Amino acid sequence: MSRKLKIGFLGGTDEIGKNMTIFECGQDIIVIDCGMGFPSNDETPGIDFIIPDYQYLKDNQDRVRAVFITHGHEDHIGGLPYLLKDINVPVYGSSLALGIIQQKLSEAMVTGVQLNAVSDRQEIEVGRFKVEFVRVTHSTAGSYALCITTPKGVVFMTGDFKIDHTPTDGVPTDLARIAEIGKKGVLLLMMDSTNVERQGYSMSEASVCKALEQQFAMNKDKRIIVATFASNVHRVQQIINCAVKNGRKVAFVGRSLINISEIAKTLGELKYNDDDIIDIDKFGKIPHDRLCIISTGTQGEPMSALTRMSTGKFRNITISEQDCVLLSSSPIPGNEKLIYNVINNLCKKGANVVYRALDEIHASGHAFQEELKLMFRLINPTYFIPVHGEYRHLKLHKELVVELGMKPANVFLPEQGFLIEVEKSGIKKGQAIPYGKLMLDGAVAVENEFLLRDRKQIGEDGFLIAIVDRTPNEDGLYNKPIIITRGINVTEEYKEDLGEELLLDMNGGLVDDIDGPTAKQILRKLLAKKLFAKLKKRPMVLPIILD
């Protein structure tokens, strides 16, 4: 077995989401994160979420030693219940990340997984790898960079990070340890590219507190609803503090927010008095100006609490001019339309809606250019791979480090589906491995490529069902077929005429003395031709034959 250091990307490069990276050396494989991606109504209709295809790990599961988690966001842990159902290996991460993971495993009825909580600068030895957890600031507590010592050298993987000198929990990025690691020599740096397009420095989380306090002061007579990511525990803490300071009770709305808040409070990551929190079913008697609701739904998710509020479909909450809604988040690429639909609907109901374009009520958890430069200077690697971004992010990140003096030949733009071989003498593309995405429809992976194609066709052009009875009546003729349409712009008169035309064809011997599948094929082609002549579209046609 080769002792080359190989690194493979099963997700998280040339895309936002479903982050998953593997390290391989000899008989040992370790996995960094296993996240989910974000489905699109246009491209993946009806899909609940997307996870990396981890077939390569299933094929080599006897060599997989452990999973290491950088932090507890869905795009880094959402796929774990599926992976761990097939490959039971130890998992290492922060207490908060593991608390969220444990709940996911329980919901998926995955048992017997060894979850190991780590602390700052703790080292874990697994096979030929030694992994050190280095504290970084991000938009959730318990976030780590990973310093991975291999037989070929040290690889530093930043995970999602920013350099915030005034974080709300008082624990900044461990720049001292990062500098020490850089001085000892780093073979490869793999760095977060999400905000590489943004110049300067990211805003401190402490600045959000000031903006929130201003909004609470400006809306003293209104009920305040703040939407944020459930996993952004620091933001939730700030909202609670601000609400309590202004004499308001707090209600959590959204299952994920309620669950994560309970986990974070148990672990001491979230601090509040139980008397300041009120159940959603009991806040009806509290005046609007004495209540703050913290809600999920910052990305316009169709079933989220905020979306249902905006459409008047959330129990106990009716949006009106007495409400101020604060969106404390930034859009994930591709979600803009959904988000603005929610904002528009809230505005139509009279609410005062404040979002990123109006006020500094959100600070990104990802480093801007100057922070990326600082991290690069501290690590000073031999080779560099930009990760966690779409292709334009990765390309711009390459240009950024080249400006800092890195040789272009020492920067590798990663591709999913290949193992990259890294050693002191060079970095190159190695063998191809299985990769892709598993699209989950409920709890079932969609493996039939025609399923999504059919959904798209139905969504775009509609469908027609023709119920055809091939049993002759008393006169030896067929009865008129039943025509049902959905999503097709035709009149009832047209459907009657189409049924009459089809009846004439049938009585003319169209489907006599042939088997059912062949009869269906003939009817499908005939009806599709008639519909195209009428509509210049190709709806899905579903003949049903009764013999």
C-alpha cells in the first residue's frame, strides 16, 4: 500500500455546501466534515437536501479511521447520519457540534457511534495522522481549524473562519498557536474562500450588538421578530441580552432553533434565565411591546417559521403594522429570490422589515481579504489549495496568494472526484474516485435520473392523463376515454374534443389486438403530437389502459 499523502474532495469545492474532504495515507483514511448542500426548486424539485456521494468511503470502509468536525453548521455535519449509518467510526469535534450531531443521530435512529468532545489545542492520533484542534472564530461556537500532521508534512485546514478581535464569547482566533505552527513549517494550507471577493476586514460580531440595540430603541412600541440561523449561538445570545435589557420576554420559534438553544444552554454556550423565556403557546397575553420572537427562516425556506408568518400560516402569530422584523443574516447564493419573496410578503402585511441592505444587523462568519492575507502570512505554506467556494472564489483566492508571493505552480485549484497527491517535491492530480451528490427525497436517496427530469417537465409543462377502457360496449364499440389535465392551459371543451378524437381513432382499430405496453406507447405518441400541435409544448402524457 502506497504511503503517499492523498487528499480528495467529495464536496465543498466549486460549490457552496456539502463540505467533505478525505485524507489518505497507506492503510489509513480520515474524513473532515460531512455536510449537506442546498437544493434548488429549479434544478432539484421536491428534493429535501443533498449530501456528498461517499461511495469511495464505503468501498474502503475498513481503512476509515475517524471523522473530524470543524464546526456544527449543516453544510459541515448535515450528511453525518447517513455516513455513520453505513460506516461506524469515531467522531471528534467541539461539544456544541457533537450535541447537534447526537440529536441528528437520534432522529435518524443511528446508535452506537462514539462521539468524542475535544478542547482547544487538543491532539488526536489516528493511524498515520495526528490532528490538532486550533480555535477560530466563526458564526457558531466551537469552531476549529485543523492542523493535520502527516508522514509527508503538516497540512493546515482553516475550516470556516474569520479573525474577530472582539467576539461575543471573549475567545478570539488562536493566532498565537497558528503563528507557532507556521514557524515550524507547513506543507499545505487549505483555506476558506467564501468571502474572498470582499475587500478589507469583516465586521466584528460586537458591532451587531450596537445595531440591534438601535433597532430595539427605534421600535419600542412594536413587537420585534429577529430571524437568524439557529446555529449562530453568539447571535442568539446577543438578541436575548438586548431583549432582556429592554424589558422584553423572549420566545423561540422554529424546531431547530429550540433544539440547538437547549443544547447550547446545557453546555454553557448560551446563558439566560428561564424566567425570561416564554413558550410560543403562552405569549398571547403579553403586549407586543414587551415581546421579542427569535425565529428561523433567514433563507426563505418554504416551511420555515418566518416564511409561514409572512403568508399568514403560522399559529398564534399574525403579522401587522405592529411588528418590526429584523433579518440578521446574509443570503446564501441561490436563495435571494426566496428571501425577497418573504420580505415582500411581510411588507404587504404592514411590518417594518430591516435586513442587510438597511442596517448592520449581521456580521459574516467568513474572513474578508485582509484576514485571508493575515492567515496566509502566518502559515506561510509551501503549497496552497483554496476551498469552500464556487469556482470564481477559488480562482480569485489563487490570484490573491500569488500577489502575496506564492508561485502559481504551487497553487492547486481542487476538483471533486480526484485524489490529489502532495509531497515536498510537488502537488499533482492523482487517481479518479467516485463522487457526486446523493439527492434525498424524504429519507430515500433519489437514484433514478429520470425522476427529476419528470418533475421538471411536469412543473414546466403540466401533464395529461388519458384513461382508456378497451372493453367494448353492447354495440361492440369503445366508450369515450376520460381526459384529465393539470398545469395545461386548455378548456374543458378542448378536452371533450380530444376525447372524441381519441375515441374515433380507437374505434378505427388503433389499439386493437396489441399488448398493453405497446398500446400505451401508441397512445402516448398520438396524444403528445395532438397537444404539441395545439400548445407548442410537450406536457407529460400518461395513458392508463383498462382491459
